[in-house]
Amino acid sequence: MPVPYEGLPGGIGVSRLSVYNWPAGDGRRGGTSHLHLTCSEGYAVTGGSGAVQTLTADGFRETPLSPGALVWFTPGTIHRLVNDGGLTINVLMQNCGLPEAGDAVLTLPPPLLADPGTYRAAVALPSGGSEAELAAATRRRRDLAVEGFTALREATETGDPEPLAAFHRAAVALAQPPAAAWRERWRAGAAAAAEATGDQLDRLERGDAGYLARAAVRAERPVIRGRFGMCGRLDVYDVA
């Protein structure tokens, strides 16, 4: 019998995001471009205005964001949030907990993607650093990612698919070593949620109401506020 699942629907994760207001080299303000290897991501916009820039093998796209907008994209979509003023978002992530476990790969210039050690050194934030030190390090890695993203966009728009394909290969190579451990997070989240629904349907078809007596309610507040994330300052919930 499946263990009752009590996480958020579908095994998703949720956070509140205030998108960075730092200007990048192209004059646009916002976050760090990256992709996810196994997680879809959704934005429910709650305030301000801006856009999400995306790059796939089908090309570049800029989708406007304003309060009430709901936008989502699948794994492999390179995305960069642009803040035109006060942009705040509720972020919904597939496979709760996995995006923070290494599922994201930043669009750094190719030499910084050569091996895991080089990549980790380029993206790491100082442990125990001051607010100013953390902000400076976060901004540096954002600028490196935007530099790489710009090159990928330009190549794709001029009809050269190889730089984007090379980035995809590098991202998989970086994420492959820890991927086996991610399976346990999936089993405990999305897979467990789907299995619990199957068990409930089985019981419903048998006329067994006993599972309804195991109903539960959870309420959470952010366990971390204002953490420096890839795209902005994050309020993080523990919903696993």
C-alpha cells in the first residue's frame, strides 16, 4: 500500500521571487540565464512588469510578464528573467527540491563548462560571506551567464545550431554524475504523488472509503527569506 502523500500537488516546489534589478551588459535588468535538465518551471506573476527570454532549438523568444500572467516551459529551455520594474513571481518547480540539487546549469562561456570543478568554482557563492560579498558574487556569475547566453542567442539567430547543441552536451556532462541520486527525490515526490492517486482510484472503484479518514492539512511559512538565487531574492518554503 502506498504511503500517503502529503506534499504539494504533483510533487512541485514553490518559492517567492523578487527578480534582480541589476543591469547587465546589454542594458537589461534581471536574473541569470540557465536551463533545467529534468524539471519544468512555471511563473505566476504577482507584481511589477518584465519578461522572460527563452532560447530553444526553435529559436529565441521574449514573453511579456505582468500580474496575472502564467507562463511555463519544459526542461532544456534556456531562460532569463528581465525586470522592467518591481517584478515579483511565485515560482512553481517540478520535482520539489531537485532544482536546488544541481538540476540547473548556467549558460557560462564554454571554457567554464569544461569540467565540474571549473564550473563549480565559477558559480559558487562565498560561504559565510557578507550581504555585499554575496551580492557581488551573484552579480558576477549572472554577468558571465548573460555573456554566454548572448553568444548562444546570436549563433542560433544566424542559423548556426552547433553552439547551442554544444551547450546541451556540456550541461548533460556536468549533471550526469549526480543524476542517479536525483531519482530518490523523484520517487519521494512526483512519483509518490502519482502512486497515491492510483491507490485512491483503486479504493474508490472498490467502494472503500477508509482512505478518506487519513486526510491531512499542512500550512507553511518561508523557512528562508531573501536568499540569493539565480534570478533574484528568494523566499523558500519547505514543502517536501
